[in-house]
Amino acid sequence: MANDDLVVNRVRSASTATPGRSISQVRDRQLVIDEPTHLGGPGEEVTPADAFLAGVSACGVLLVQGRARETAVRLEKIEVNLVAVRRRSDTSVFQRIDMSFQFTGPSPQQADQLVEHYKSH
């Protein structure tokens, strides 16, 4: 596999002087991520689960947006909502994640095709 076939993302995370807080460096951006309060974190910033789920929902928005552009589907707006359920006793395991897509612009059939495109990726 040639190097031009690869995309490399680099993230560096480190602890801070605040217990339960980390700072992640992503390119020229910093993300502050806190441990959940029930685990002793300060609870002022997003948690690792929040950041993970935001990435999943953003992927849904961007992948569908791109597909709509490629296929000339009129897409005025897309919104992806995630609801994730975990047991407080073991927050490392998601019991369920429900994901819904809301569209403005495409027909119901086009919207279904856009969601299927996301699901296939």
C-alpha cells in the first residue's frame, strides 16, 4: 500500500493539574475532556463518551452531505441525533445507541438512500 493511500490522524492527550481532566491536541486545536462526575471528574467539559458520540454523529452529517452533493440530491439541512444508554456501574459498554436522521430537502426515498449510504460505510 503506497503512502498516498493512507490518511494519518494524530492526537496527543495529556493529564492536567485538575484531577479527572485531560487536554487533547488535534492539529492546532485543543480539546478539554473531563472524566464524568460520577467517576470523580470535574464535570465542566465534555466526557470521552460525549466526544466519541459527537464524532459518530458528525460523521453521519458529513458523509450524508457529501453523498447528497455527489448524487445531486437537494439537501438543505441534515440533523443527526444520538441517544446512548450505558449502565452507571460500567460506562465502558454502550447498552444501546439510537441514531436518527432528520432531513430538509430530499424526498423520503432520497433520504432513505442517503441513510443507507451512511449505514454501508
